[in-house]
Amino acid sequence: DAGVTQSPTHLIKTRGQHVTLRCSPISGHKSVSWYQQVLGQGPQFIFQYYEKEERGRGNFPDRFSARQFPNYSSELNVNALLLGDSALYLCASSTDSYSNQPQHFGDGTRLSIL
Amino acid sequence: GESVGLHLPTLSVQEGDNSIINCAYSNSASDYFIWYKQESGKGPQFIIDIRSNMDKRQGQRVTVLLNKTVKHLSLQIAATQPGDSAVYFCAEIYTGRRALTFGSGTRLQVQP
């Protein structure tokens, strides 16, 4: 069975540009969450979407936005990129939005800002 | 691939030994806990979970222990293998919250 898939795997951008990252959840999973992982740290929560609605938001600026599509796939958008946005962006899916279900992660998109 | 955690605490064990990785969590309201394994260049991989109404849960070669009194979680890996080398994160969440909160991670190095 296919796991969570993310694209692209690597991306290089310059300051001020915008970026769109994509995620396809595990088949049957309706909830998608986005996390940012800076080198040497654990992932930090950005968003959760369930049934196309935002259900949770972490402490990230408005430059970060996301959406979920009817097929439950999701996009993360980041505008006006800063050097500090360089990180591994992880997508996780779960069966529903309840807190007591395991979230399964993709291998992420490595974003480098020059 | 790029290393996940360059300055994480490291546990070094011999192949075949048992490993114990510890985690202190911060929120006494947390009622669900997960251990993840992250290899270099990969995303976190689900290992095992435990709910707060349990003290112990066993999987294949892994056991998670939960001590709610001192807010402590541990992951025991039996007969550690070279393929177990990775960074291990504990994560916590409480009912009603949408986000997992991750610990700082421990690097496990298995010596052949």
C-alpha cells in the first residue's frame, strides 16, 4: 500500500519567492497535517485539515497557508520566503481529526532558501 | 542523506543488546503518545503508540512504558540491530488538540 507521498522531494528558492508543496495522504485517510522540521529539532505543527476545512493552526505567520482538496490531498503554500524557512516540510495523514489516532508521515520536501 | 539531528543526545549500544530510550513529556493533560523513528533523509516512521489508560504496550521487539506520575515515557528495543540506528522521537497529544508535540529526539547508534 502506498504511504503518504510528497512532492517535490527537494526545492531551492530565493528570498521573497513563494512555494507550493504537495501531499497525497494514505488511501482512506481524510486528515492531513503539515509540520516543519528544522535541522536538529523535532517537527513543529503548522496546520491540520480535515474534510477540506482547517481544524488546527500552529504558531506560524500568515505567509503560510494550506488547503485540502475533495480527494483529501493537500497543498502548503509559503509566500515571501525567508532564509529561516529553510527546513524539511512534512505531511502526515490519519484516518480522522481526532487526537488519539496515529499520524503517518511522508518523507518530506527539503526546502532550501538562498 | 542529510542528517536529521546533528547535536542530539546519543545512545550507543552493541548489536544484540537491548536499548532504552527515554522521554520526558511536559503536558499532564496529554493522553496519547507515539514513538517515531526517523532515518536520515526520511520522514518519521510510526513505531508504537500508547494511550494514557495504559502503562505498557508491546509490539514486535519494542515495548513502550508510560509513567504518568512523573510524566515519563520510554521505548525499549530488544536485540537491537544495525537497522535500528536512527533518531527516535516521542510525541504527545491530548484530546481536543490537533497537533502532535514532539520531544527533542535521541540518536541511537548500533555498533556491529
